[in-house]
Amino acid sequence: FARWRKPVKRLYGKRMLDFEGRLSVAELNILGLLKHEGWDGVWVDTWRKLFWTGLGDEPQRSLPERPSSIPEKIWDLAKIKAGVWDVFAWKGDRVLFCESKRSKHDSIQDSQREFADYVLDAGLPLESLMLVEWREV
């Protein structure tokens, strides 16, 4: 992902990135790429218990209506609990949880592994999980 070249205050200590000329973070870059492929979704901000669609957009305090393909127990868990993966996206009845990890700087946490296990145990396919390793250029 491209680094944001203008001075700006960091958000949550995150790397500030460029996405199509707009200030962004890795999670929103991932969401933007998914949107190019017809997905809709949010960055799940577990720290402040918000859902973001862009840094210039007003964050949401709740998710939209539950896609029919996601089990209710996963839907309840996806509502900002520790370990929930960074990006929650949907396309029709398909759902996707993406976890963002900066190459050589981040690693998956136990709570994130537990969330992945919970998703799979609930009957969602492995294709519902995507680990995204990225680097800054």
C-alpha cells in the first residue's frame, strides 16, 4: 500500500496510507479493493466500537441488516467483540471477514484465531476468512 506523503496525525497509531488519492489506513484500503469487486462492508473498529467506510465518512454505531447467510451467533459476535477481524464485507449472501497484518510487523493474535475457529464452527466456509498481509511502498 502506498504511504500518505503529507503530514497528518496518526489514527490509533496506524500507518497513514493513500487510497486513490484519499487518506486511508490498511483496513480501509482492503475495504476499498473489495468494493471495486462489488462487495460492500465496513472496517470494524473494536477500539472505539464503531464501523467505518472511509476516514472522511461519519462512522456508524451499528451494522446494516444481517445477511441471510451469516448465522445469528456470528452476527452477534461480529458486533465489535475482541478478536473480530478488521473488515467485514458482504456481497449478496456471501460474507467475508478480513484480517490486516503488516508484513514483518504484525502477527495474528490468539483472540483472532479463536474468532476464525468460531466462524468455521458456525458452518461458514473457509472462503469467508481472508488474511491480508501488506507492506508499505
